[in-house]
Amino acid sequence: MDTVAAEGLLSASWLVIALPLLGAAVLLLGGRRTDAWGHLLGTATVVAAFVLGLLCTVQLAGVEGHAVDAELFTFVSTGSLDVGAGLLVDPLSATFMLLITGVGSLIHVYSIGYMAHDPRRRRFFAYLNLFVAAMLLLVLGDNYVALYVGWEGVGLASYLLIAFWHDRPSAATAAKKAFVMNRVGDVGLALAIFVMFAQLGTVSYEGVFGGVGALAGGTLTALGLLLLLGACGKSGQFPLQAWLPDAMEGPTPVSALIHAATMVTAGVYLIARSAPIYDLTPTARGVVLAVGAITLLYGAIVGCAYDDIKKVLAYSTVSQIGYMFLAVGLGPVGYAAAIAHLLTHGFFKAGLFLGAGSVMHAMGDEVDMRRFGGLARRLPVTFVTFGLGYLALIGFPFLSGYWTKDAIIEAALDRGDWAGWLLGGVAVLGAGLTAFYMTRLMLMTFFGRPRWTEDQHPHESPSVMTAPMVVLAVGSVAAGFLLVQVFPLDTWLEPVFGVPEEAEHVVAPALVGLVVTAVMALGVLAAWLFVGRREVPEVAPARVSPVVRAARRALYADTVNESLFMRPGQWLTRALVWVDNRGVDGAVNGLAATLGGSSSRLGRAQTGFVRSYALGMLGGAVVVAGALLAVTAG
Amino acid sequence: MTIEAPDLSLAALAPLLFVFGAACIGVLVEAFGPRDSRHPVQVAVALVGTLGGLVTTVLLAGTREVTAGGALAVDGAGLFLQATIAGLGALSLLLFAERNLDPARSAFVVSAAVPAGSVRDRELLTVQRVQTEVYPLATFAIGGMMLFVTANDLLVMFVALEVLSLPLYLISGLARRRRLLSQEAAVKYFLLGSFASAFFLYGVALVYGATGTVRLAGVREAVAGAEGGTLVVLGLALLVVGLLFKASVAPFHTWTPDVYQGAPTPVTAFMAACTKVAAFGAILRLLYVAFGTEEWTWRPLVYGVAIVSMVIGAVLGLTQTDLKRMLAYSSVAHAGFLLTGVLGLPATGDAAGSGLPAVMFYLLAYGLTTLGAFAVLTLVRSGEGEATHLSQWAGLAQRSPLTAAVMSLFLLALAGIPLTSGFTGKFAVFRAAIEDGAWPLALVALLASAVAAFFYLRVIVLMYFSEPAVDGPTVGVPGLPTTIVLAVTAAATLLLGIVPGAVLGLADRAAIFVG
């Protein structure tokens, strides 16, 4: 990948990061003085960053090779480690930049309404700005250390925002869980960076990708797996998926921005960015495929059983990111498809979460779908925008999800081997399940008999909230068509991923589209048969099949985590505390007592009598003389 | 028989002439000066003498000559140590001259001859007259120390030892308060010091008997020629014992706690800082110049003595409840640390190696820090004088945050915490020892440092994290002299920890013995 030095507006690309960071700094350091206008400043910085990002991207389109490196300053320079702080603006990072600032702007606007009555609104916007800045650094950095700094920055912002209502124990626990599980992934990423430095002596993308060809196969595979571990942690992929649904304890705009549209896709970005590494290691790529396939099915199955509207959407996110992982695992044919799905998903999932937030806003923060019902008439704007997002997600023909999901399924089938058929089959099955759980959600929320009490008075949200929902709904409808047919994303991304070989289609694309649509229709029908046709009980029925029971408990993922890691961890902690108290402390105290005791005993020699002092000196002199004589004699 | 006049380079002797001249003038002022104006005049004379000595050593930098008929060796190391002694001596004299802290305006007794506890003594206790004999006495001691570190002849060394010791014995007994304790300390110091001097003198006699010379260079030649045998080794043992006594190295340290505690605190500060420098200067010169070829004879001895001193100092310091005694044991431990640096001395040719500059830097750093620590002790007072019991320092930070902070700085430096001069010094001497293969010694030194850190840090914890006692001590407002001392020592402690490069380089360049 050839880059050219940044010129003109592109050399100011650092401002895209600096603006939201400045917003966060002003809001956090300014204290209460900024309460009155803080949320407006926070929104303005992100909108400004979006405009700037848009201008940069337009200029980038005119640059030869579409890749620009803006060197800023030397970040770390010690011995042989030299980390420059530079920004890399290329089609991939520019795409993410637009997604982050674009969706970020909409969600900032939405939050003005959503958080209007929260006493800590300023702090919320400060954290949100901090997140945007860190996420932009993550995607715009031109080396793995900058990515890591951004990676940890978004982790911090995510932690702070999940626990934003930290007086709720469940929110505090969820934040802790997210933090710990992310740490597991972060260790993988950190180790990967260490390996790069140890083996290649550099951490810049340019240096690493230029040097990976010379590495041994084992090292490459290790590198790929370590990066994957990091990606799994951040993106909520199997086996580190359990934190993401719990993270819905945070305010809904946070769920929309961080835990649906942007941060959780950082794993996809990491793998796509590291494409030159994965291209060389089929083993690691195979593991990526497996992770993606397992997660997409897992999320879809569990999503069918939950009654909490946000959790269903969260498992849907887990599942959709599984699709993206599946796509990047396919290699060059899948990268562009993954990014395209990531973008459309960013639109419709953010829209769905904002819609869910609007519903909760109307229902007094109720999240149990068994207490909704018949809301279509009360919340018309929410219903329409949410409905469009729903159709886009399940892959209704010619809406966003249809284009991008089909592309992934086609790419999987195009492998042509048994694995291709298996992966394609899993992806099609996942599409059917998606249609089922999303239809179930729609039916339980917007249709049927109202199951809420009369004193709840559901009402439509203010326009500051509905406007972003409308914009996102438009995106949900049109983005897929635009990205696949009008402005083909794969052409735009060619400077990054290269031109994939034109694969021979095993199954005709039209047939794939037909089959997927048919399976989707089956899913919708099944949901109608199971949920829409009959009365929804207000309490979840207890007598259900083992499959449902397992799905309700997230296929025992938390149980496994608890029995495999948490409890042994607690035992280990207890054992270590015991060793520390009895062993270490005992040794230390014993040593102190010994020293103190010998001090008092030795101190008795200090009698205060000159005669005994003189005797001591004489003894010392005799010993000294004797020792010297012994040394010379011997 | 004709007697040739020895060659005498007055320029090279200028520092000594300055200090001894000031001391003699001080005696004359004492005899003939009017009583009322004696104090400022004496202080001025003593300061001019010591600072003049300091300035002339600086001007002499780079000199390498043996003069006074071969009795004195004016060389880089000698001048560095002379400058250290003169500088620390001047600071000590400033502590002597402090008149704001004691209600009776001086730390020294008005009339030392009046029996302690007598009616006359009680009368004199509150009289604001000051006693000025201490200034010429201390100046003589400083001169003796400066002579000690340049003595190139065992007899001159002995004379210098006596010149520096006798005034010290005297001024140790001049405390204004707790006079009996002070006098007891003086007598003890005198008796044991004489005992040690006898060892030294007998060592001189044995070495002379074996080699027929008292010149260090002559001894070196004779020893290298394998003359003397047992007699020389016995002589070396006795000489070393005499010097280790002055340096308060265990097991010859027993006087240190008693004398440090009993002597007036400014005198203790003077002894702790300057005597240590002088004694180590003489040890270095003796071992390096006279017995440099016998390195493998004395190395095991220094090795063993260093360990004993570090362990005794660190362990015994743990249970001390009096701050002056605690600092005395700290001084014993630091003597052990210094000896680890002495082991870094390679005795080959002209090159001094890493040991000599490391020890020289350590002496300067330790001298400044310990002087500062004792200066802080003079500030904290109760009705009967200085409050040196540990319990009286509880919660001092609440009463006087600045005093507590400055004391903490000195204690951290004594413990060898990074960014203080103590760390730089320890690092230098331990590195010197390790470079010479003495890593087990460095390991013991590290462990001893860890043990010793406990009692330094305990004082800090006490000052900051304990409730102050109801009838706690008061913290006096120091006059200009003590303020200068505190400022200089605190600044030096920090600077030598943060930017030690210049001084380390100076010590490196100066680390040359001639003779």
C-alpha cells in the first residue's frame, strides 16, 4: 500500500480527533459551569468532526492511490522502539471515520432529548465525546500502538458509560463484567503487538505488512490468533460474547452508538486492517470463520428467547457481527462485504436501538416486551422508523440488509468446498432465525392487545429524538443499495484490500437471493404462528422445552464462565489471600520480630560503660589483627 | 651535618594556612578581644577561615604535588576531601552560631568549668552570655581534618588525628542543657579516642620498625619488596583499627551513640559530617597509597568489617527511641556502605577506578544530608531543650508541615530513595563494589539498606500519620544561620539526586592520589 504525505485539508485530519477530545476536556474540566450548554458543545464538536471528515474523504477520493499518511510527532522513542504518532487516512479508515462521526452526530442529537432530565447530562456528553475521539484514533492511527491507545480509550469510555447509572448494582456489575472480559481480549492484542515488535522491530502498519512475508508460519498463526482474541473481546464474539448483552444496562444512546454501531465493530476493523497478516495464515483465518459462524448462530438462537427488548437487539448485534467475522474470515473476497455489512448494520441497528429507546422513553423505562403491545398507533414515527430498520435487518428484498447479507452468503458459498456449503448453510439458517426473533419482537411490541396499564400513557418522543431516527431509517432503506449498486464499496476499498479474484459462482446470485428471501419469509411466518396468532402471556411461561430453557439462559454461557473462570478465580483469590496472610505476612512479621529481637539483644552490649566499650574495641582489634595474619599466613 | 630546609609550596598549603591561621587569630581574639563583640568577630573569623580554605582548594584544583618535605600530598582526592570538609565545616559553624532557637541564645554552656547542677550553674543557665571558645576549637578541628586527608606520612597523620580529635573531645562536653550527659559523652569520647590513638600510634611504630620509614610511598616500596612480613601486617591492623574508630565502623563504633546523643547537636552534626569525611579520606589514602600492593591482605578485612558495620548499624537502629541515637546508628550503617565502595578500589597504577570517586561522592552527599538532619533536630524543642525522643515527633507534620517535609527529605535521602543524593551515592558505591566482583557484599548492603529504611520511614510515618501529643514540642523559628544550612543541605540533597552528573564527574576527575 503506497501512501503519500498529507496535503491541504488532509494534513488537518488530526482535527477530526482533536475536536471531540477538546469537547470532552472542556466538559470534564469545566465542571458545573458548562452544565447549561455542555451538551450543545459536545454535539457541535462531533458534527464539526463529521463535516471535516466528509471534506477529507472527498479530497481523498481525488488523491492518487487513495491513501494519505499524516505524520504528527514522535510518540515513543526508546532504544530500538520508535513509535511515531501519525494518522493514516485511506478508504478503509475514511469509511469508518464517516460512520463514527455520522452516526455519532445523530446519536448526540438524539441524546439531547433522551438525557434531557438527567442531572448528570454534561458528564454523559463528555464521555460520549471521549468515546468518539478514542474510536477515531483507533481507526485513524497509522500503527498498532495508536490503535491500541484508541482501543483502550474506547474500552474506558464504554466502561464509564455502561456504568453511567452506577447507583444501579446491575449497571455497575455489567460495567465490571465488560471491563474484565475486554481485558482478556486486550491482553491478546497487546501480546500481538509485542510479537510484532520482537519479530519485526516495528509496529507501524507499513513496516509490519512489509515484513510479515518473511515470518515463519507458526509466528504468523500466533499473530493472527492473538489479534483475533483482541477482536473477539471488543466485538463480543464467541467465547467472549457474554459482556455485550449485559452492557445494555447503559443509557440507550450508548447501546446504539457504542454497543451496536461502532465500538463493537472495532474487531472487524482490526482483522480487516490486518488483512496482510491473515492473507498469509489460512489457519488463523479458519478460526476466524469458526468464531463468526458459531457466534452468528449463537446470537440468533439466544435472541429468540429473551423478553427484554434491548437484550434481543444486543444478541442480534452479536449475531450480525458474527456475519462480519465470517466475511473477513473468508479472505479477500469477504473484506469489502464485511465492511459493507458493517456500515448498513451501523445504520439499521443504531436506528433500532434509538427506536427501542424511544419505546422505553414512552413506557417509563420498561424493557420487558411482555408489557408492551399495540404501540404502533401510539408511537407512529417510532413504529415506522423501527419497522424500516426491522425490515432492513431481516433482509427484506432491496433494503440495506438484503444487499450486504446476501453478499456475505454468496462469498461463503463461492468457496465451493464443503466448508463453503456449511458456512453458507449456517448463514442462511441465521437469516431465518433473525427473521423469527425480530418479527417476534415487532409483534410483541407494536401489535396485539396493549398489555400496559392505563396510567403509563405512552406518547411519541420529541422531534429532537425522532429526527435522528428518521435519518437512520432512510439510511437503513437506502444504504445497502447505494453501497452495493451505486457507489460500489468494493471498488472504493480496492486500494486497501486489492482486487479480489473474480470467483466462479457456485450458485447463481439470483438463486441465493431467492433462497434467502424464502428462508426469511419462513422465519417471519413461524414468528406469526408462534407469537402473533395468539395472546402473549404477561409472564413468561415456565413450562417450556429444554431448548427454550437453554436459550433463555444464553445457552449457559454465563454458567460456563462462572464455573470455569469466576469460581476458580475466586478460589484462587481466596487461596492467595490465605497465603498472603499466613505465608507472606507471617514471613514478613517473623522477620521483623527476629530483627527487632536481635536488635534488643545486640543493644544490651551498649551498656554505657567505657570499660566494656574499650574491651569491645580490644576484642575487635584482636580479631582484625588475627584475621589479617591468617590471610597473609594462608 | 647539615640540615636542608624542606621544600615548602606555600600555594599548595594555602587551604591549611587559611584555616589554621583563622584558628590562631580566634585564640588571640578570645584572649584580647572585648567580650561584648567577641561572638560576631569569632564567627566571622571562623567563617572567613573555612570559606577561605574552601575557595583556595577550588583554586588549587588540578594540583598534584608532594610538598613540605614529603609530609603532605596535595592531590585531586585530597583537595576534593579538603573542600568537602571546609564546606561542611563552614555549615557546621553556622549551626554553632545560631542564636534564635535556645531561649538563652546559644547551644553552648557559658562556663564549662562550673560543676553541673550547682547553684552557679543554674544561675548561668538563663544568662544570655555566649561562649565563644568553640569557634577557634572547631576551626582547629577542621584544620586537623584537612591536614588528615592530605597527610603523606604516618606521623603527620597521627599529629593531624590528634589535632582534630582533641578539640572535638572538648566541644562535645560544652552542651548548655543536659550537661552531665554531655560531659559523660566528652569523657567517654576522650578515653576511647585515646585508646584508639594508641592503637594507631603503635601501628605506626610497628610499620616503622618493619620498613624503616613512615612515608606512605616508602612503606609502599618496602611492602612491595616483601620486607617486614608479620610486623607490617600487624602494623596495618592497628593503623586500620585506629582509623575505623574515627569513622565509627562497627565493631569500633560503641562510642558513637553515646557521644552523638550527649554532645550539643551542632557539634554532633559537625562530627557526623566532617569526621566521617576525614576518617575515610585517611583510610583511603592509607590503604591505597601505602598498602596498595597488599590489596589482597586487607580486602577480606574490609569486606568483613563492612558487613558487620552495615548489619549492626541497621539492626540496632531499629529499636532506638532517641532520634540522635538513631542517626548515630545510621552513621554506623553508612560507614559500612562507604566501605563497600572502598572495596571497589583497584590498586593498580595511577588509575583510581570506580571506587575512589564513588566514596568521595558518597561522603559529600552523606555529609550534607546528615548535617541537614541534625539541623532539623535543633529546631524541635521542648522545655528542657531539644525534643529528640521519637514519641515527641508524633504528628509533627500537622504542627509544622515545612519542618516535617524537610526532615522527610533528609530521611529519604539517608534511606537511599531515588531522586535524592542518598540514592546516587549508594548506587555509585554498590556499582563500584559489583564491578570489582564483590556482589555478595552489595547484596548484603541492599538488605541492610532495606532494614535501615524501616527506621527512617518510621519517623516519617510518625510525623505524618500520628495524632500529635497534647504537650508536644514546639518548633522554633530558626535564625538566618540555620536557615542557610537547611536551605543549602536540602537543595544539595535534591540536586545531587536529580542532576548528580556534574559532581560525579568532578569526583571522577579528582580521584587521584599522589605519593
